[in-house]
Amino acid sequence: MDVRSRMRPAADAAARIVLEIPQDRLSDPTPCPGWDVRAMVNHLILWNARGETAARKEPTTGPGEDHDFTAEPGWAERFEEQARRTADAWSDPAAWEGNTSLTGNKEGMPAAFIAGIVFGECVVHGWDLAAATGRDPAFPPEVVEAAWEQLVPTAEMSREYGAFGPEIPVPEDAPLLDRLLGLAGRDPHWKP
């Protein structure tokens, strides 16, 4: 599976999930201990926007991790627009060349690795938000397949950097999304 061709469907799925979040659910817990829906939405909005600047190899700008995007009117619709811009930025073959950064680090990392992070955030955090608000994430099968292929070789590194918790054992015959979630340290049967 080619992550490049799956960026837009993943972004669209994440945007749909964010658009469906009721305002009165922002304080609800998520599958990530210590993160409520508001914190997860703010994380997704921030890093998705930085994903666009990384694709364009531009310096990071805008608010930091302490900013509450959900306090602004139209935050969900703005995320939908941002997610599309980010996916479109990664559709440029030049975005995948060389190194880039989500944080402004001058050395950066391989652009394909950064693209995988942006893509994975849409899928994993999209699921986190769907699970937290009692929704079906309804990811297209090709998005889940691409996320699996992207996640398998990077899961241990993500764990080392604290992005994922310990792997949750999931049966080998479980649906691919469940296995992906277990690999990312999520319990696919988590309920609020």
C-alpha cells in the first residue's frame, strides 16, 4: 500500500470523525490515559497543521501545544480544511524528498518517515476520538492496510519515544484495525 495515495482518504476520515464530535463530549476520556477528547483534538489539529508545513519544508509557525483550538468558533470545520490542505501538500512528489521536520529541527528526518507520522496520527488518533465519542471510525479498508504497513516497521521506535504505549496482544485472526490498534498500544475494545 502506498501511504502517499492514502493520505487524503485518511485525512477525510479523521475530519469526518472530528466534525461528529459533540461539543459536550470534549471532557470525555479517550483510550490514551490522561487525555480527554479536547486534548486529543488539540493534539491532532496542531500536528496536522505542522504536517502541512513539513510537506512544504517551511518553518513551523502558529500556536504551540498549550493552545486550545476547541475554544475557537468553527474549530472542527477548520480542522477539516487543514486536514485537506495537509493531505494535498503531501500529494506533491517533492514533499517526499530529502528531510523535513514537524518541530522546526533543522536536521529533520526523512520526509517519508514524517509523512508516515502525519498519516498515522489521522488513523490512530481518529480512532481514539471515534472510540471516545461512541462512533464507528469507518476507515476505508485501504487506509487501514496502508496504516498497518506503515506502522509495523515503526511501532517500536514510536514506543521508545513515548508516542505509543506497550503493545496490547490481539489475536492474529482479529480484524486488521484491531491488530493495528494493539500494535499502537490501544485496546481495540476500549469503551469510555
